[in-house]
Amino acid sequence: MAEETPEQTIEKLKGESEYYRNKFIEFKTKFIDLERSTLRYKITTKIDAVMSFLVVMLSAEEGMSFSKRMMSFISTLYMWAKRGFKLEDEQTAKARLAICNACPEIRKPNYQCSICGCLMKNKTKISGASCPLKKW
């Protein structure tokens, strides 16, 4: 077997270096796309949650005073802001919603709780939020 010349070794290393450089750029691009997608999901979910809470405040449900709905909204929003607007993972949110779905206090089809007035499809996603009946 013939020994490589220094020029051949340099060319080989350049080729390998180019290969790994391209792989790094490909990985970086995929990571940035994933990061943007995740950020877009988080922002959209947060906007949806805030808008839903506002809808609750303006909705007229029997037995729920405006002040009660407003206090529920403010306390949940305050707690959410205090925790940095973090969201629960999807598995936790689904488990919470399943508990709400089985609760007799839930009003369908919008999944509004008759105790706190919140739309539970959104409240279950908020990190640190809790069920008014302490079910989760």
C-alpha cells in the first residue's frame, strides 16, 4: 500500500472538513426551523389562552357573576405571568382535560367550568393553574 503524500492528505482532510461543515449547516438549519416552529406554537397558544379568557369575561353564564369571572381570570393570569407564561407539556394538559371532561361541573361544548368560569381547554395548558375543585 502506497503512503499518502502530504497533498493527498490535505485534500482528503478538506473533503472531510467540507462534509462535516455541510452536516453542521444542515443540523443548524433544522434546529433553527424547529426552534421557530416551537416559538410560533407557544406564542399562538398563549394568545389563544388570553383571548379565550377574555371571551369568558364577556360571556354571560347563569350563576356566574362578572366579578367572580374577573377574579378567576385575574388570579390565573397573575399566576401564569409570575411563572413566566410557561405552558404544561401536552401530556399533562390532555390528562387535565380528561379529568375536566368527566366532571359534572363542565359545560360543553366549550368546556367552560361552572365553578370558576374558565375555558378548560386553555386553562389546562397553563403551568401552575389548578382546578377549583382540586381535582388536578
